[in-house]
Amino acid sequence: MSDVPQEFSGGVRPQDRRGAEDVLRALLECEYHRRLPASAEEVARTGGLAVPAAARWLGLAAREGLAEAGAGGFSLTEAGRKTAVRVMRAHRLTEVALARGSGLRAEEWHARAHAAEHRLTDAEVNRLAEALGHPRFDPHGDPIPTREGAWPEREGLCLLEWPAGVWGVIGHIEDEPKEVFAGIAAKGIFAGMRLVSEGGADGARVVVEGEPFALTREEAALVRV
């Protein structure tokens, strides 16, 4: 039996199928942020891909009927959105599972989840969601769509906008750029922790679960409270 999912034609090589799934997931992320249609450059930036590779895989997705190109860029077709939802759910649910029980460092979750997202079937993704209690957000605070593709409501403010002296809970930490996220993770700061901001002219001084930290402006911009 071919390892190419049903939505791809039989002649698609596994590595190209994985690349096409990467750009479909990036398009779904753009949809969530209301940035569709999206250019190849926007898809590459969102998915952490090289622009030439993103453009090639977007072309493949369009030929397979999973994306469509227009004057303003690329959008998902109905079939493409279904595939993208499966891939994104697989990735983010795997990160939840790793965060809860693997003992791995946060920087290692993404690579493990990226491998799983191209391997898990719809049925396996749904079983994983059920086993985890249908979480609405991953460990970074990124939303996990339901099997029907509905998004949970996103709440809160960027840490740079959060008022000083007011306690809040970290709802989301963006994991791009990776080097900035790695700096936050190295401090042991993750979604779900309580914090209070003490302000800061060129970043943010915060107390997270009773421990003080100084975040750069770039780091604070990735944190949503």
C-alpha cells in the first residue's frame, strides 16, 4: 500500500507530499491570523521554510487541488483545509503529549511533532486528542483546531501591552523566530504560568511564578498574557 495519503495522487513522492503538507499547514496558520490569500514569501515566513521550496510546494498543492492561486496569493481549497487541519492537529497535539510526559526539553518538541504530523492518520489524530482530553491549546498557547476545523477563541494582550502591576496568565508564546523562543524556553517560561509585569523601557521586567526575569523587547513581543 502506498504511503501517500488519499488526497495526493499516487505519483507524488513522500518528500514532496511532506513539503506540500508543510505549506498547507502554513496557509492554515495564515488563515487563523486573517492573512489569506498569502504570498509564497508569507507562507515561507510563517512555516519557517525557504522561499523557493515554499513556492515549489505551493505549486504542487495547487496541482493536487489542495490550494488555489489568485492575484493576491494562495488560499486553501476545501480539500486542502481538511488536510491542513489534520496536519496541524497532529503537530500541536503531539507537542501537548511531549510536554506532559516525555521529559524532553521544549526546544526538542517541534522536531518530534513535525515528524509525527506527516505520519499520523485522521483516526490516530482523533484518538490522540481524546486521550489528551481534547486540549484547546498547545504548550506554546497556539490554538488546536477541532476535528471539524473550528478554532478556539484567542484572548489576552501582548506582554508589551500588559499593564504593570497586574497579575495574568501566559496564554501563548509564539515559537517563531526559533532563536528568540529558545531564549524564553531556556528561562523556563511557558504558557500557563502566572506572571506580573514590572514594566521596562526596552523590554519587560517580569515575575513569573515568583521568580524575576528580564525579557528583551523581541522576547516580550512573543508572549501573550
